[in-house]
Amino acid sequence: MTDISLAIIGGTGVYALAQLQDAEAHQPVTPYGAPSGPIRVGRFAGKRVAFLARHGEGHSLPPHRINYRANLAALKAVGVQRVLAMNTVGGITADFGPRVLACPEQLIDYTWGRVSTLSEEPGSEVLHVDFGDPYTPALRQQVLAAAARVRVAVVGHGCYGATQGPRLETKAEIARMKRDGCDLVGMTGMPEAGLARELGLDYACLAIVANWAAGAGPDPDEVITFDDVLANVAAASAGLPVLVSAL
Ligand code: HPA
């Protein structure tokens, strides 16, 4: 299936593409096990698109239990080359308030204990891929150019900090991440981006800001609720079809 234009990995709040037409489900078995759910391949926004719900279609997998290797290997097995990874995040710095869409250019990995490389198994090739620019620069440029063409606002910079979860962060953790240079915080950005590089896939992040991270917003004592997260994701992802149509 080499005619797939793009894969979209949906994050929290994006469990399906409502407008995906004539979809077929694929669940390839990979050397790393099973992906989070079926890969649904169909027509979306005028393109042949593959969609995978990262947490499973019923959000049954917490971030540290996702089989990131199987997900990306399964996408590769159905013929995908470009991956647009949607990640629901908290915003840390001023440009990244709730409902903002962003295509970050850097990341910092604070996760631990996740299988984060294809080199895990004894006897597998030891890979030391270049990761200075963790998101594929050409794909980021395509995303930003497409967004500009169809007038969907996407912030074209930023650093994503990947935390372990599944709990949200403390105010002190977010303050430290801000000092480190993070603009966004999420739980699923790594090891996914690193594995995509190991697999030779083009990979960019489309982050959806669902809330101010702990202590980062105008009301530092605001409590983050999952209902607010889902409402903001639904509002901010409304521009996805038109963005993809231009990609
Ligand atoms: N922190 C980490 N992950 C998240 C957040 C957050 O505030 N909001 C949505 N995903």
C-alpha cells in the first residue's frame, strides 16, 4: 500500500477520524508485538490516510504501556513514510495557551523505563541515529506551509518535554521544565519520535494544547480536569481536515 500519503497518530481525545471514508482496518503483526489497535486506512480530506489511535480506540493504554515500537513498525508495514503525530499537551510558556496548535522543533525526554530503541533485543543491530533535530525538518516545513496556505494557526516553534505520567506534573516539575527550555509538556512524545528516526520514517508532531501545565497559567492554582482537556482538544482539532487536505 505505497499510495498512503500520510499517517496520523491520534492522541488523547482523538480516537478516530470522523471523516475517514471507505476505511479498511489493518492490524499487522510486527516483530515487536501488536499495535495499540487497528490501523484504519481510508480517504480523509482528499488524501489516502492511515490513522492509529495511540492509546487504543477506547483510551485503554496509559502512556508508559503503549507499544510505541509496534505502532510505528505497523505503520511502516502498511506502507507509510510520513507520520503526523498528534500529541495532547499542557502549555508552559506564553505562546502555548489552551487550544493552540503547535509544531515543535525540539524535545527533551524525561521518560524512564520505556523500551525506547529497536536495539533492545540481544543480537539486534546497535543503532546510534542522529537526533539533533528530532522532528523531520522537511515534514515540519510541509506542515507549516500547509497550515499557512489554508489559514490554520499553528505555532511553528517550541520545545516539547516528554514526561512519564500518567499523573500530571507538580508545579515544581513544570517550573524546572520551563528553566530547561520546555514550552510544552506531554507524556507520549518519546520514545515515539526516536523510534520513528530509527525506522527511517519522516515524523513531525502536531501538538494540541489542552490546558495550562501545573502552575503555568494566569491562575496558578487552577485544577486541570479531563473534561476541560477533552473539550479543548475537540475545539482545537477542528482544523485538522483542512490542514491535512493541504499537506
Ligand atoms: N501534562 C502532561 N501531559 C498532558 C498535559 C499536562 O499538563 N495536558 C495534556 N497532556
